[in-house]
Amino acid sequence: MIENKLRAAGCVFAEEEAQLLISAARTYAELDDMVEQRIAGLPLEHILGWAEFCGLRVAVDAGVFVPRKRTAFLVRQAIALARPGNVVVDLCCGSGALGAVLALHVERIELHAVDLDPAAVRCAQRNIAITGGRVYEGDLFEPLPATLLSCVDVLEANVPYVPTQSIRLLPPEARIYEASVALNGGEDGLDVMRRVAGEAARWLVPGGHVLVETSERQVPKTVDIFKSSGFIPQVATDPELDATIVIGTRP
């Protein structure tokens, strides 16, 4: 049986994965091919072409960062802070999942999403198109229009925060099949975080918020980074999701 093959390959949720593959396959030959890809280690989401995130099915193309369940906590916090009509920026947007979910829950937001990876940008354009949002290819704030300076109410940034030396310890699904630029945060994992915190105040309105995901052990440094950049930092955690975020508020 398919689930037995998947279980033998180390798939923890073999039964659920088997049902998803069976539902997606159009022919038996295609199903066999999909099962072999999964056994070889290809992420299930890349095989299916989509991921379920916060109740929304989002397109996830090959090589694009797969949205993690823990990141749902960041989105929930952003939803709580955003108001109808707000200007929202989603940096390091990957598939665009965070921005798409936020737009689904908060009416009439003006959404702008950015990623450095061309494959991620193409994927995000499909997911964000239905929201009326715009997607830009480039390095962090660089491609955003200058008209957004001092106009952004909520900035969510799921930046890469894995230390370079720890990349080799990641599961093969991430290490081999996801773009390194979406994972590698530099020597201490906080290089991109520093850049975001250092530039964010220019884009935010007074009282605006920037939200980033981080690890529990990186919290002290992340808080210091935001303090030194002029933000009032707040730490929020969800033990059930093993999620930690830092929210910086511009005074």
C-alpha cells in the first residue's frame, strides 16, 4: 500500500500524505511517480503544487520556501494589529502565503510583497493576485515605491534566521529542495533581521509595527536589535506551535 511505502521512507503522516497524493493524481502512472518523488525526499507541497496555510490553499512551486505551521502565529498577530484600509508590506514573502492570509482576514488592505528569489516572486504573484496586492522582485525594501515611505502600518517579515553553520542540520526537505536564500541568516542567523530593523522605521507610520519570526534562543539579540533601531520591542510566543515572534513598534 502507498502509506506503507511512505511510512518506510520516514514520512510521519503517511496516511494523510497518501490520501493527498491519491486525490491529486490523474492516472495510476502519475500517482506512482508522485509516490517515488516523495520517497526520494521531495517536499509533499512541491509535489502537490500547493500548501495549506491558515485554512488557505496557496500555490507552492518547486524550490519555493514552504510556509511553516508555526508561522501561522506571526500571521495571527499581524491580523490583530492590522486595520481595514491599512498599508501592509510582506518582506521575504516567499510564496506570498502570509500576505494572502492577512488580506483574507482584514478588509481593503493595500498589500505590497517582496522577495529576492524570482521563483518565489512568480509564485507569490499567483497567490496575491486575487487580493489586488502587488509583488516586487528585489532585496528587501529596495524595489518598493518611494511613495510608501512613512506610510506602512504593518510590516511582516518572515526573514531567514538559520545560522549558516546550522543549515547542514536541517531536514533534507528544506536543505536540498528549498532556496538557500530563504533559510540562511548568516553567521548568527540575524544578518537579515538587522537589515530589516535598521531600515523599517523609514517606512512605517508613527505607531506602526514590524513583526518578525525568530527562535527562542535568538530572542535576546533580536530584542536588542530592535531597541537599537529605535523600536519598542515586544516578544510573543505560542508553545503549542513552537513559535516565537518579536514585534517592534515605532514610537
